[in-house]
Amino acid sequence: MYKFSRLVVISTLAIVFSGCGASSWVQVTPAGMRVSVATPAEVSNCTRVGTSNVNALDRVAFMQRGSQKLQDELVNLARNEAGDIGGNRVVPESTINEGRQTFGVYRCP
């Protein structure tokens, strides 16, 4: 029984950590593909259409996730949400805090 339990734990960990090398667990949707990340200056002549408050796991099990992977996922989530509400630009409005970030959503010509 002990060997079986140990095998289950090792197999589970192998499955969990095999996904850690992927570039992002969040894929950009077709609507999100039409959205880009911009700076505040780049949206000065655009119309604000909303806010996107997104969050992703900042740690898996006992491991802290890489900041770039986390940022990529948050951007992908914001782009997806912006596309759903009619935006075509997102601007980060906060830093990442416990896996959460706020983006402004804009519609630009």
C-alpha cells in the first residue's frame, strides 16, 4: 500500500510540473487576438470602455511561479476580457499583487 501511495504522489507531481514549462496556461481567444497592450500615452485619443480585473495563480503547490509567465497570463486574460467588451487596447493600471492586476480597456480608432 505504501508503494502505491508513493507512486500516486510522484505521478501527480510529475503531471503538475510537466505543465510548468509551458509558455502560458491561458490562451488568447479570437476576440482577444484583436486586442493589444498599450501605454497610457498611446490611448490618449481613445475611448475608455471599462476595466479588467484579472487574476491567475501566483504559485503552484509550494512553488512560486515565474513572474514573466504570470504577467503573460494576466495580459492574455485582460486581452480576452477586453475583446469580449468591445475594446481593442489594454493598459496595465496596477502592478501584480498576489496574482491580481487591473487593466484599463480602451477602444481606439
